[in-house]
Amino acid sequence: MASAWASVLAAVRTVLEDEDGLAVSSTDIYDGERPQANYADAAYTLIPQPEVAVNRANGGLVLREYPVEVEYRSTVQEQDGADRMSAVRAVHDALIDAFDGATPADYPTLAGLESARVDVRAKTESRGEHARETVSRLVITFPIWEVR
């Protein structure tokens, strides 16, 4: 359902861009739909995962899960990686606070949302000749009841 994906991605973007939250510039977020010269230049990448029907109810209702992987690249320059890991923790904390257990009362634009959940998947460091970065991935899953 295109409108559910649009609403889900908009909710994640809003939290990332919120002044009281992470205050990320919209140009630092790549969602896979906008062309961009080099996606690695984006600090955040939103990657929609395949939606899955997980439950059915009377009245033609279907519970579909809309998972979105959020990849964050921290390139803070320092010696031991502690600053990059602090940045990663701040991003994880903000997204967990915003979405884990969220319901339609929290996000009225996500009508039918049962209860969102956040799963941290990976934190990896890479050291190349020209850059040091810490990449983290977490998945926010939005189970939404829909009429079919």
C-alpha cells in the first residue's frame, strides 16, 4: 500500500529532522526514492523492507508489517571511536524513544498502527585509507491494520 509506506517514511523522517530530536538536514537522509549522486554521502539511509501480512481478522482486516531499516553513518573525527559510538547511541536512543511501543495516539497519521517496535541490528566500524566511520543499522517495524 503506497500511502502506508509514504506515512511510515514520513514519520521516520519527521523524527530525524525534528529540532528537539536529532535535527538532521533533509539532505542528509536518503530514502531510496530520491536520486542522489552518492548515497554514501548521506548520514541516514531509510530502506523499506518487504511488507508482510501477519494476521487477519473479521471484517476484512489484515495486519501488515512495514519494516524500515535505518542505516546511520557516523564519521566524527577522533582517535578511538568513542565519539562515533556516542553519536550512534544518541541516534538509537532517539529512535527507540520515538517509536518503540508507539501507537496511533503517538502518530495519528499512522491510522491502524498496532504497536511499533525497534530492533537494533548492527554496529560496525570501518577504517579505510581516507575515512573512519561507524555504521549502525536498526529496523523499525510498523504493524498496521488495514481493510482489504
